[in-house]
Amino acid sequence: MFDIGASELLLIVIVAIVVIGPKDMPMAIRAIGRWVGKARRISGHFRSGIETMIREAEMEEMEREWKERNAQIMNQHPDAVTEEEQAAQPPAGAESRAGPQPSDPAAPPREGA
């Protein structure tokens, strides 16, 4: 981020010691540390908010594309829906021919069981 070399850092420290003084230097360093920590927390919060907004926008876009693609497929194959629905439904009267199922709680108990 900041391109500060060792010689530039040494110059900053010397100027800080001369200007602030060695007695007040620990308080100044603590204050700077608090400011840096607060700036990092704020930037992290901001970054996570931006990432959340981007993620939500991407999800909305993908959902819109999926709906468009689904509508396109449904328009191309309208008879496929009826075939699938018919395959999923049992034939009419199938249960009455086979009798009550053993897992049916309303079924009377079988004799000999």
C-alpha cells in the first residue's frame, strides 16, 4: 500500500521523537494504533457489506436467468409436463384392486398376524 523503505521509516521515527518528545511517544503510538485499528474495522465492515451486495445481485441475476431458461424449455416442450404428471400419479383405482397397504394406519389388522 505505502511504499516506505527502511531509511524513510527511520527518518519518520527521528522526526516524531524530536517533535513529540520521548516522554509523550508511548501515548502517541497507542493513539495511532487505535486509529489504525478503527480504520481497519470500518474498512472490513464496509468490504463485507459490498461483498454481500455483490453476492445478492449475482444471485438475483442467476435466478432471473434460470427462470427465463425454464420458461424457454417449457415453451419448447409443453407436452413433457403432462407426461411427467401422468407418470407421477398412480392409475385410478389401483389401491382398491390391491387392497389396503400394510403401512396404511386405517387398514384393519391382517388375520394371523
